[in-house]
Amino acid sequence: MKEKMYIGKNLQEVEALAVKELGVAKDDMYFDVISDNVEAREEIQVQVIVDANPVKKGKDFLETFLKEAQIDGFVERKMRDNVVEYSITTADANGVLIGHNSQTLAALQQITSVIVNQYFDHEKESGLIVKVDIGDYRKNRDEKLEKMAVRIAREVAKTKIPANLRYMNAYERKVIHTKLANWKDVTTHSEGVEPRRYLVIEPKNAQSETKE
């Protein structure tokens, strides 16, 4: 969590400065006045500590989003190591929240990740990996992507011919990169420019064979 020592003329000055520098709401910080009259200059020394539960903040955001969008649903959260997963279930709004080509879902995940990780000092800690799913869409989609990746990777390893996949968003490409990261026979990389960026699966020795 973020924390920093401040010296100011008064607590109000320190609060304003901490909010500006740390990028966190005042209500999410704890202000511990260490000493008054620092070096006889009538100043105070304050230890500012971010006092918030990032995982709960992410859940609160998603619940507030559903409420303001007038969508009847609920949010569940799960933690595994440094990964937090939020699962949204609705009665009839899953398609709207997922969006075309899952763009709305991707945006929700990105915003939630920013909210959760704003409470971490990234110079000292890595923060959390945030995942958002709606009606198990992402779980099922990931499984399909992984199965496709394995099928194509086996074909590439057998034929030694690289395969270009269709255009995918960054999250989908990462799923395939991760799935094939430890394969001995193939490697992956992305080409193109968003939104027409795609993933290539090729033999690991393709470059050396080309040079020969």
C-alpha cells in the first residue's frame, strides 16, 4: 500500500497534497500526526497511509456501475495468489455488458484494474491482476481460445508452417501467448496495429532455418 511522510503548515495542507500526489480519495487515507512545530517552524509532520481494501473497492465499483445502469445483478469476487476475479451475474443484461467483440467487458475490466491498483505503490509492489467475467463468458471464451491454440500449435509443430490467427484484442492474444509459453516446438508473437492486430504461431526454429 502507498504511504509517505509529509511536512506542512497544517493538517489540511497535508491532506490536499497527499490526495494530489497519491491519487487516492482522502477518505481512503489515514493521517498520523507524528510531531508539531517541526524544527520550530510551526509545521507538522504527518505519516500518510492508504487505508483501503483494493479488492473491495473493485467490487464496490462494479456494484455501483450495475446500480447506476439500472441492471439487476450481483458481483462475486475470488482471490487466488495475486489474481482477483470478479464474476458478474445478471438476469438479462449479459449481452449488453459483454458488448460487440467483448469490448464493453474489456473496458469494464480495464477500469476495474485501474481502480484496484491505484492503492498500491508500484515502485515497491506489483499490485493485483484483475479479471472481470460476465455469466462465465470469459471463462468459456478462454477455454475455446486455449483449445484452438493447442490445435493450431500442433499443426504448426508438425508442418513447420507458421499460422496467422484472426484479429484479436490484447486480452485474447495474452490468453494464447500464456497457453503456449512453455511449448518446446512453437513460439508466438503479435503483428499489426490495433484494432487489426493479430497473433502468429510459428515453429521455434523458423528463424534459424530461414537463415540457413
